[in-house]
Amino acid sequence: MAGVVALLVGATTACAVDVPDTKVSDAQRATCAKLVDSLPHHVSDQEQRETKGNPLGAAWGDPPIVLRCGVGRPAGYDQFSACQVVNGLGWFVPEQTIEDQDAEVVMTTVGREPAVEVKVPATYRPPSAVMVDLGTAVKTHTRLVKPCS
């Protein structure tokens, strides 16, 4: 019986999505934990999955849509970068991933603390459904610092 239990535990861990760690302050850690606890069970019609690694993250579907809370400024983002606003929440999406419809989209909230990053596999393009499904939880548990335009 112990062998069966060990096998089941190993199978569950193998199916968990690895979420890379983020470096956050204690205050941001508490905010991110509340955000993760309030995330929807379905995103873009995909069911939430078990994760491992970073407790400040979540995943849905296969291939997984992966959220990380408490990320830094995204590569390629500056004061001249465009942002996409969906339901009052601003996201930075790198231009090259907008143009390449076969590419994974890595989008990051703009003007909010802590920042939230979501990796959306090309399978789920366009990422607008993901933005809508996550919007309420992100707006509720992050603080607006400066609206993007």
C-alpha cells in the first residue's frame, strides 16, 4: 500500500506546473498571496492546475497559462511603450509577440504594484480572454500607481 501512495504522490508532483520564483518585499508577498488565493478556477476556459516552486504563481490548462506576481519591469518596456487596456487594466505586450501570431505572449501589468506577469502559449491567442478573466483579481489585489496610456 505504501508503494501505491508513493506512486500517486509522485504522479501528482510530476503534473504540477513549475512557476519560476519572484523576488518581492514582505508587503508585496502578502499582497501577492491574497491575489493568488482570489484567482479564478478557470482562465480562457482552462482549468486551474497545481503548481510548484513559487507560491506567488498559478497556472491553467495544458500547455499552461502561467501567472507570476511580484515581477520586475518587463524587458523592452520604457516610457514610450504602448500598453493594451482591457477592462480598465493596462498590460504591456512586447511588439514582436503581437506581430508573431505563433509566439507565446508574455504580458505584464503596467502602472500597478506589485506587477503581474502572465505567459500565454500561442494556443490561447489572442490573449484578451486571459486579460478579462484575470482582470478583477488583479485590480482588486494590486495598487494603481500610474495609469498607462
